[in-house]
Amino acid sequence: MVNFVYLIGDKQSRECVVVDPAYDITEILQIIDKDEMELTGVLATHYHPDHVGGSMMGTRIQGVAELLNQKQVPIHINKNETKWVVRTTGLAENDLFKHEGGDKIVVGDVSVTLVHTPGHTPGSQCFLVEQLLVAGDTLFLEGCGRTDLPGGNPSELYSSLQVLASMPTQTIVCPGHQYSSLPSAKLGDVVATNHVFKPTSQQQWLEWFGH
């Protein structure tokens, strides 16, 4: 799957949050300890087990449930993802902090804006940190998230991609998977080269990607 797990932190306060912890929770916590940081929260881009843990194709993937067994921290999700995260992870709804798009999470002096980008799933969200966009499965450097899984919606994904494309071109896109040779790239380069931005209307997008 070549998943990316991101840590966002403030070197002065030593606080950090983890984006999409999955697969090896102990190793993730060990990296945080080695960096002498304190984990204060989880940011979840969406409910799929390879991002938050749960059962996937008959295999149990470690994720937020296992993390909470070792460290009690808030799990920040978009409100539209609530039932999906509960079903996938087995967490109780009161374990989750439900947000609207545009909400901000503060990590020390670092501000993280939660950008609601439905389409891959109903509550998919990206995280904007200064000039970095942690894009989850909404946008890859080559391609975008699929819409044929439960909760997917191609029309909503088209609109979400237009929102991301309107951000400053120097924004660095940090995707949820490395499905390209580079791990990250400037948004302007992604928009110029990624085929998902070629359609010039929603109708054309749906003709190309709406199946």
C-alpha cells in the first residue's frame, strides 16, 4: 500500500499529532519518543483501514484503537465520517472529536486547518499546515482517490479537487500513498501534470472518472 504516516509538531513546545496512524503503532510511538516529542492527538483523513486500522480483506490492521490502548489522545475526524470510523475501528463515538471543514487544530504554535474534501469518502479531509497540504487519499501526485468504495461520490470528488487546485501553486502536496516516483511535489506541478485535472467541466470529469 506504501502508506504515509505523518507527524506534525512544534519543536518548541515538543507537542505533535500523528496523521493516519496504521500498521505499526509501537514503531510510530517509538519515533515520537526518539524525537523527544509528546503526542497530543490523531488526525484521520478518512475511515479506510489502511489509514485508521481495522479489518481489510480478511487482515486486521493496527490503527487508532491500538494507539488508544497505549496513549489516550483525541481522534480528530470530520463529522461526516463518524459512523464509518466507528464501524471500521470499533471505537466508541465518544472517542472521536467531530469537526466541520474549516476548523483548526493547534499543536503548540502550529495551526492545522481541516479541509473537508468529500468524494473518496463522505468525510475525507486534508490538513493544511502553512505551505504543506497533507492530502490523504483525496489527491495523489498522479491520480486521486477512487470513488467506487462505500461512501464514494465522483461528483463530490470533482468539487473537492477544484478546491485544492485553487490553493497557492507553491503549496507542497503530501499524499496518503506513494503512488509516484516522488513522495511530494508542488501543487502547481501536480495540477499541470496530473490527468485528474484535465477535464474542464464536471460533466467531462464524470464521463472520464465517474464509473
